[in-house]
Amino acid sequence: MVTAESPMMKCLPIHPFPMRTTFSTCILVNFAIDPPALKQKLPSHLEPDLHDGMGYVSIVIAKMEKMRPAFLPPALGITYHQVVYRAVVRCGAERGVTFLRSDADNHLMVAAGNALTFFRFHYSRISWHPKPNGIHFSLCPANGDPAEIDATYETAAGPAQLPASCRFADLRSAQAFLSELYVAFGGVRADGRVEVVRIERNPWDSYVVPDHKGLYNAMTSGLLFNQNQASLDSIFLVRNLHYRWERLSLKQIGT
């Protein structure tokens, strides 16, 4: 049996072709992180990008519609749920993100993601149920990692004000810092160049939503951070984001 850990899979190229999908519903759960704690999770070529003296990690919870290589028609795509923990970072002069962990509820996407990307996938059982006033979302890792999510998002009431926990002055400045990010950074090659994947998408027009449960265990259990290192800042909802990941490119550190 060929797995993501087999020698054959390890020899496969990373991000060998562009990918396309639509985030039909996407929830961005934003945590302010103690900068030294975040720095410990990053490779040496990346630095936390700070706002108000804090680093940031967003949990991106999304319904992925018809994920596929960009040259294939939508009918051949795979629809599934995905959760990504992405840190806001700098690599030299450029802002972007790096992925600390990803979860998905499709075995094929987990295997392909681990073989062909630097997104750190795990298989998890995920449920997403409409409620009278919003959405109930839950995630349970299949391998027993302490990364459960249990959240009930109130979406029917329409746009809400930023919560008192938010360190941003307004939604516009929060979106500029947390959402206007168009490159994901991976590792460093032997020649010193950094692996990067660039992103194209339509505008991220989000609004604030409250969460009435708020269990994000990876951020408090010690798996990624503990409760003294991470605090919930804000939660945003956006719909119908059309995403395209380009194939891997390389950049010199410092540029």
C-alpha cells in the first residue's frame, strides 16, 4: 500500500500544478498569540507579523467545493470540509501565511495533501449543520489529537460589531491584516530559496459573527498553544470565495 510516508510519495514534487476551488462558506476564527510562543512554531526563515504587539493565527473553517487541478472541469472536483491553522508571518519583506496544521474529512485529500503540499493534513470527522439562526460546526480528529472543535455560529442576525476581545479598530483594518494575504510559505531548499505558493481569489468581503460554544482545543490544549499563549480575538464569515493556488515557486530569503 502506498501512503504519504512511503519513499515513492516522498519523492513526488510539491505543489506541481495549480489548484482551484470555491470556499462556499468560510469562517475565519482569529486568535492573538504571544509572539515568543508563535515564534517557536515557525522555521527560522519566518517571523510572526505583529499587530498591537501580538502574533496571529487564524483557523480557516471551509466548505471546499469541487477542489481540482485548475486544468480539470468542475465536474471532476472533490467537495469536502477543510480546517487550516495558518499563522500570519513575514518572510523577508513579504507578508503571507504558513500552515501549522490542516484537517479534512476526505481520505483522498488528506493523502494527496500530505504527498503533494506542505499543508500538514490530518484526517478528522467533521460535521456542519444549519441551525435556525446559524451554523453548528464540530470536528473530531481520528487519531485522537486534542484538536476538537465545537462551535455554534450565529449568522442569521446579519453583521455584528467587533467584540471587545478584538485588538483591531474596525473590520476594515482587521481584514487588511488577517485576510489580505496572497502567499503561503513552506520550507527552505538546499540552495537557500524558500518554497512559496501564491494565491488568486476574489475580494474577501466578510462580516463579524459570534460563537456561542467556542471550543478550539488545539489552541488551548498544548497541541499548538496553551490557554496562556492564545486568546480568541474575532470571528469572520465570508461566502463564495473563488480560490486558485498557483504551482510552487521559489524566492530568495530577504526579498
